[in-house]
Amino acid sequence: MKRRDILKGTLAAGAALALPSRLFASVMPGTPRDRILFEIAKRELLRHGNSIWRHDVVGIADFGLHSAKPRFHFVNLERSEVQSYHVCHGQGSDPQHDGWLKQFSNTEGSNATSRGAYVTWEWYKGRYGTSVRLGGLDETNSAALQRYIVMHHADYAEDAHLAKYGRLGRSNGCFAMGTEQFREALLHLSGGRLLYADSLGLEEDGSIQPLPPLAMIDRQPLDLPSRPVATAY
């Protein structure tokens, strides 16, 4: 291959990364939930676009669902597809350890999950092995860096733990995932991409899962087309 062909390919790839997300795939994802996730991803990119330098994939952690459900969504704006995996929430968000997140916190020492938008930074070797450093972009998660809130692998996020206990274990506020899920995060969600966490409660049919008992959360309106409400669990 000639040098100018290599250069041409490099420039083309760089131009593709620079394109705004609205120019990516013209076909929306299939399920009602996926279409809503697609709109949330675009909304959050518009809100934090200057802080995000890769707009191809957005991670959305929906802590309004039980931890037994795949609630960490990789929203691929280029391919118009959504892949969903398991993720843990913080023990300070679920003192009863029943698998439901009841509260968010941005306070150091709370061991709770924080809601809001994050930018994913570099990989590093830390207490939990390879991890992805995160920066909080909202007032609700501004302490993420000093709280060491990261993405990492954990044994208590594996399918075997879920099969044994019917729920995942709890982190110290980090986005803890199983081995295979975290590998996907390393490949597709690190290096300047957007991660958004909230209590959405989005079921696959687009309905909203009611908040669990003891919840101390004000669920934010999505400002999207009206959706049905799921039946209580």
C-alpha cells in the first residue's frame, strides 16, 4: 500500500470521528426502549459536547431497574444499535442489599452511586486491576475523581454471582461489571466517550418501572414522547 493511501485512510477516519452524532446512522434502533435510549444519548451529547471528544458510542446506566436485569446500555450512534449488559450500583445506594438502587450521592465516603454525565478517561492499573478513570460533568457527580469512581471488573458482577443470589453484589459507587462486559467497556467506551447514569426505569417495551419502596429519588422527566407505565413488580 502506498504512503498516500495510508494517509488518505487516516484522514478519512479522523474526519469520521469529528462528525456530529446526528449525521450517523439513519435507521433507529428496534425496540421502543432502544429508541428512547438513542434520544437520551443524543440529548446528553448536546449537553456536554465540548467535554466529549468521541461521539460514536454512549454508555447509559439505568439504575431504575433491578441489578438482575441488563441495565448498562452501549448505544452505538454509528450503527444505530444497542447492546445491554449488567452493572453494579454502590452499597450506599442500596443499604438493604435487595438489588434496587434507592438513592444517589455525590458525597465522599458515601459508597453510593452518583447520577449524571461522565467523561471516560484513560485505562490504568489500580486496586481492582485494569480500570477506566471517570470525570464527573454535573453537580450531582462532580466529586467522581476524588471519590475514585471508575469502571472496573468485579467477581460480584459475574453471571455466576447473579445465578447464585438473584442479584449482583454492590460496589463502593463504581460501575463494576463482569469480565466479558468490562472487556467491551474497555474496547468501546473508554478514551473520551460519554457515560450517563440515572434512574430511568426503562423496560424493553418502553414502559417505566415504578420506583422501589424506600426510594429517595426524584425521577427526572425524559422530555421525550409519552410512554406507558409498567405494572408494579
